[in-house]
Amino acid sequence: MTNTPDFAKMFQDMFSGKMGDTKAVNDMVKDAAELGAKFNKIALETAEKNAELSTAWVKESLGKYSAFSKVQGEPADYAKVVSEVVSAQAQATPEHVAKFAEVAKSAQMATVELMMAAGKDFQNEVVKTAKTATKAA
């Protein structure tokens, strides 16, 4: 039979420093966690703005729907109320959709800026490592 490698022991040795310097790994994990936290901040702020927009839209819509609860004198008046509410909703929808699009655009720009900054940081780290490696050689 074959012996199964003890991966738990291998990882313990690796992270305890027996298999080399773990500073680079620790730095990489820290940098990844910081980048993830920044992405999470963008996502949460975007979700919060979308929730606010949705709530405002619902409140506005409910205000318009109150017209349905009023008693009308003629059946044709009910059709007129429905027509007015639907027309008002149709006119308001592009404005609300534009607000959501603006939030999405803002989140997209923040994400692109974050990726560009991370790329520059990575590039600077590579240059620094390459200089250190060439000096050591």
C-alpha cells in the first residue's frame, strides 16, 4: 500500500517557517484581505444606495396608488384613474432607472480605480523584488 502524505503536517511546517520565509506569504494574504475589504466596501455602499432608491421609488408609487382607493362616480372614472396612474408611472420610470444606472456607473468607476491602484502596487512590488534579486546576484 502507499502512504498518504500528511498534508496537515506539511502545512504546519510551511506556515511555521520550517520550509522557508513566510513573510512573503503573510504579506500576500494581508494584501489580498485589504483588497477584498475595499471591494466589499464598494459593494455594500452600492447595495445601500440601491436600497434607498428602491425604497423611494416604492414610496412614490404607493402615493400614486392611493388614487385607486377613492370612490368614483362612474365606471369610466375608474378607467381614467388607472390611465393617469399608469401614465405617471411610465413617466417616472426612466428617471428612476437613470438613478440606478448612475449608482452602477459610480460603483464601476470605483472598482476600476481600485483595480488600477492594485495593478500599480503590484507593478511596484515586482520592480522592487527584481531590483533586490539583481543586487543579490
